[in-house]
Amino acid sequence: MAKENPHRPFTPKPEQMALRPQVSGNTINGLGERAVRRPNVVYWAKDPDDIPHGQMQKWFYSVRPDEPALVEARKERQVILDRPMEALSDHQVERAPQDWTEALAQFVDGGVCEKVGVARLQEDWLYDGQQSEFTWVIVLGVQHAYDEISKAPEPEAGGEVIRQYGRAAGAAKEVANWLRRQGHDAEPVTGPMAGALTLIPAALACGFGELGKHGSIINPEMGASFRLSAVLTNAPFAPTSQQEFGIDRFCQSCRICENACPPEALSPDKQMVRGVQKWYVDFDRCLPFFNQTHGCAICIAVCPWSRPGIGENLMQKMARRAQRTEDTS
């Protein structure tokens, strides 16, 4: 039996809902569309006036404006965002593609990020209207501190999300500057504001994990409790491979995040979104609660994979189950 949800029933504040545009965020996202197309920016636009939900995005910042955990985390992140990029060196270092990719391990070993992967940039990952002259995308992952993110949706969890977005931005800048010092142009891509491309498809392609029912990637080591950034470049990297761990099958039978979601924005079944059958979060249900609590993160905090040390046990359990199924078939 599902645990009683302390946040239900959820009623959005009328003053927020008065700002809701006539167009559904699900429509903008392409819910129900069978043709493949590029995504559109639905939220976190750099200029909120450019998107239908811009007034709701502005309203987000009116919630908990003086909360110390949020204010301090934003200050820390701004310091990172304000760091200038280094000049592009005239001397171009040459390496074999595999050597370039293997050299990225230094950023994991040095604690700059927890995971890194590389994929050839696909046009479908770029937001509609965006173009890029770069051919490769390096994806970086930074993990949340579980003790903080597990407090979601309290301000401490929101502060942790902001802090890790800052750390992810710092990682992207560090990798980009490393490339620029070696004569290869590189552009950092950081969140939460929408940049040139959507990061989740790129992260899936280069081996970060599988998409979970809550709409976030699940990685066996970090669970769903991490943030992404990226670097675009033309340096000749070798791609890292997409990985499947059986997580998708796990999500089909697990309902923990579904039952924990206050506005009931998570579906028990995959849905068609811009020509792809996948897990999808109902934007129109999710956003009001997300705004009203100034960030949520409940679904990634309760995900069984997000608990430290659990991923390996779950992998072993699924392997044994698969073996039993194979033995009896």
C-alpha cells in the first residue's frame, strides 16, 4: 500500500494560475505528436517574455525571495557564472580521438564532476531555431548531496539544486577552458536556463543511464540525483556508448515517484512525445507545485536509485531475476 502523501491534495494559488497562458505546456512539449521534431523552450527561458509561460517563470522568483538557503546558494552560483572564459590558444594540440576522451577522466578524478561522456551532436537535440557549428557534445554530471536533496521540497533541497547547478556550470567552464588552452574552441552549456540544446537526450546517448518515470535520467551510481551541464566543441573526441541497465523495466513496475508526486504529474505509462514513446511528466500539473514551493525535486529524492549505495544492490537483484527468467524459459 502506498504511503500517504502529506502534500495531497494540492491546490495551486489563484494568483499563480491567473498567469497561466491559454496554450498548454504539454502542447508546447509535443505531447501526443507522432512526428519527430525539435523541442521548443517551454520554461527557463533566458528572457521570460519570449515564452508563453514567462509570467509564471517570473512568479517563481516571488516565492521565498529571502530564504537564506536559496539566497546563499545563488550567490555561490553567480560567482561561478561570472568567471570569464579563457582566450583561445593559437597553438592547437593534436591527440587521437580516444586519447581526448580518456583525458576527460581527469575531471572526474579531480572531483570537478562525477561523470563524463561524449556524443556526436545531433540536430534534433537543438531547440527549434538554434544552430551550432560544433560537432561534439561533452556531457558532465554532478551529484547532489543526499542529506540535502532528501529534504525536498524544503528550501534546503532547493539550495542544493542551485548549488549543484553552479557546480555543473563550473565544471563545464573548466572543461571548456581546458580545451581552449589547447587551441580547440569550446562553448559551455549550463542550466537551469535553456541554452542551445536539451541535455537529457545527449546524456542518454553518451551513456549516463536510462530515462526514469519521473522524467529524469537514472544512473546506477548516482540514481536520479544529479545535474547536467555540457561543452560543445570540434575537438576530435571518440564517443562513449549508450548504456542500458534494465532501469526502464524497473520503472515500469515501480510507482514510488508516481505516488510521491504532490500534483499527480507522473503517469504509470509511457506517452508519445514528438514521435517518441517515453516517460513524460505532465507539465501543466507539475509547474504550479514546483513554482509554489520554489522548486520541488521530490521525485528524484524518493527514487530508490537515488539512495546512496542502493544502485549496485538493485543491479544485482535485477540480474538474478533476469537469470531466473532465462532459466525457466
